[in-house]
Amino acid sequence: MVSLMKASPRATPRLFLILAALATATMTAAAQDAVVMKSGLTREGKITGVSGANLRLQVQGGGATGIPLAEIREIRMDAPPEFEAAASRLASNDAAGAVAALQTINDTYAGLPAPWAQRAAALLGDAKLAAGDQEGAAAAYEKLIQTYPEATALANLGRARLAVEGGRFDQASPLLEPLLAASDQTAFPAPSDAAALCQAHLLTGRVQEAAGDHQAALASYLKASALFPFDKNAATDAQKRADALRAEHAGLIAP
């Protein structure tokens, strides 16, 4: 006969406490940011921002330390909740609220080698432009390229948007060409590039429409809304513009 041992009444609470402690420790470890040095060393902790040319890292159980950005190969850090909240504000047309939130994020993290930090720098320009501050937007896009020289396409997209909104369509086209060329190479862009491609086709359509090339403009709007609908607001705007073109020009079809 096989006998079954009953757990002691005291064992269950003790086991629960042990499992809870293990789960907490696991969650804490998972929440750690990581900084990978060019030397190969990885340091873990909580990234709290950037000061000058140094990244600030709060080490668990210890104090804060500064790590030169020039010595960092990569970082592993999720975008903070404030970034998503700021992006949502901009998407919901709360430009003023988005500017304030994005300015705080940029003041804290500008220079951080992370895609979301680059995006925050670009969105600051977009938010200022949406708020009617064209001079501030231009300065933000310039700051983006100074801080992240590798983000040329992202900065040029912002500059093109600024040019289109200012009616300087001839200045926008050359800035958009690299993004349009990139879109020709893929139907499944990386998440970091997808929204920019959608916006580039929307802006190209506006340039073409201003030049009176309605057929080409329709094609660009459809690319933004159907082929690269990775920016909800841009895709919706593109679809509305495509519908308006069709309504104004009977029989208009995309090439």
C-alpha cells in the first residue's frame, strides 16, 4: 500500500512565503537594466538618465555610478511608461501636454543609445510642430541629429514635415527620398522604421498633390494607408486625403 504524506499545516504558509520571495527576486532581476561595455563587461542596475557624457546607473544594493557613453556598446532598457504616455498624448492631439512630457524625457535621457530615446527626440520636434512652434520644432530636429548622428533619416523626416507644413514643398522631396528608397526594399519594415515609412509616403503625397500630380499623390496616400499603415494617425490622414482626391477627380486611379 502506498501511503500519502499530508503536508504540515505550518508547511503551506512557509512554502508560500518562500515561493513569493523567489518570485519577487525573479521579478527584480528581470526589471534590471543592463549596460554592455565595449570591453565585453555587462553591468546591471537601474538607468536613471544621462548627465553630460555619462550614463547614470543605480546599482542594486549600492550607490549611483557614472559610465562614459563612449565606452558603451549597447544598453538594454525598456522605454519608460512616460514615453508611451507622451506618444499617446501626441496621437490624441494634446500637443501642449506632449511637448511638456517629451521635454522632460529628453532632459533626462538625451544621448541614451536606445531606439526609444531617439524616437523621443524626434517626437519632441513633431509635438512642437503640432503646437504651432515651427522654430522650436526646427531646433528639436537639429538637436536630434546632433545627439544621434546615426538618426539622419529620422531627422530628415522631421525636417520634411516642417517644410511641408510651411509650404516649402521643394525642400521636402530630397529629404524624403532615402526613406522612399528604403520602403521599396521591404513590405515588412523593422518596428523602429515602420512609422517613418508611413509618414514619408503621406508627406510625399502632399508634395505631389501640391504640384498637381493627383495620380501620383493618390498612389502615395494609398501606400501610406494600405501598404505601410504603421502609424495610425498618418495612415488615417492618408486615407482621408485619398478619398478626397477621388471625390474631387472622377475616375482617378492609382498608377
